[in-house]
Amino acid sequence: MGPWTETDYLALGDSQDRIELLDGALIVSPAPSRRHQRVARRLANAVELAAEPVGLLVYDAINVRLGSDRIVIPDLVVTDADDDGVVLSAERVTLVGEIVSPGNAAADRLVKMQLYAIARIPFYLLVEQDGDSHSLRLHRLDGGHYVEDAVAKAGETLSVTEPFRWAMDPAALR
């Protein structure tokens, strides 16, 4: 079957796989590793402490509509939307985050970064994994592309004031 539409995609229902829709094609990935999920949870918990006081909500692994027949499932989403919808529109997303794994490095660093910029999501956070060490790279939308705004390796602190005040040592993700 194909090309797939958003209606077809949503008709799939729940799955243990991570299924994304990109321009009519389904991209199927197995559920992330336990390590990936642990890092995602710790990251979401840390971001939530900073985002909630300014009225933003934090989610992990939710459907985000980037455009017509483009739905992705980022590792982290910060939004002002407080509803029970199945798909969140990119216009409501303040920050999106991806945890880079060896199997998806090119997609997260290039493809998704470009798609998020096209969708005009203001901030993109990349969590790089190198063995047991992590680094954080916050990118800010500048025109039609992202520029690196702040970087921290394990043992350093990523400190940002936008889109909310937040500081974190990537070592806390271990």
C-alpha cells in the first residue's frame, strides 16, 4: 500500500513499534532500547521542572504533525498544548528533542533537524551519546535553519534562558 496519508497512518492504532509518516512513506523502528528510554525519561523530568513554571508541558514519544502527511515521534516535546489529541501540530511546539543513537544518527542530525526547521519549531535539542558519556546541543531557529545556541559535555553545564530558564549537566543522564 502507498502512498500513506495521515488518515491511513492514524488508522494503524497503537503499536509497540515507533511508526512515523514522512511524505507518504511509513518509517518503522522498534521501540528504543532501555538505555535510550532511561535517558529520555531523565531528560524529560529535568526539562519539566523548568518548563512547567512558565506554563509549558513536557511529553515524550508523541505524534507531532510537521506538515501534510508528515508525522514524527520525537523523544521529547515541549508545548503549550494541554489536550488529549492524538496528534500535536508543530505550531504548538516550543522545543523538540532527539536522543541520537548509532542506528538513527543521520536521521536525527540531518533529516529531522531539517524537517523541524521547515516546520518552524523554535528550538531543537540533541542528546549525543558516546559510550556512557552524553552531551547536549541546543539549536535555535534562525530564519529557515538552526544554529547551535549552547553546548555542554558531561561535567559541564548547559545553561539556557530561552525558551525557559534551564541548566543541566549531561552527566545526570547516565
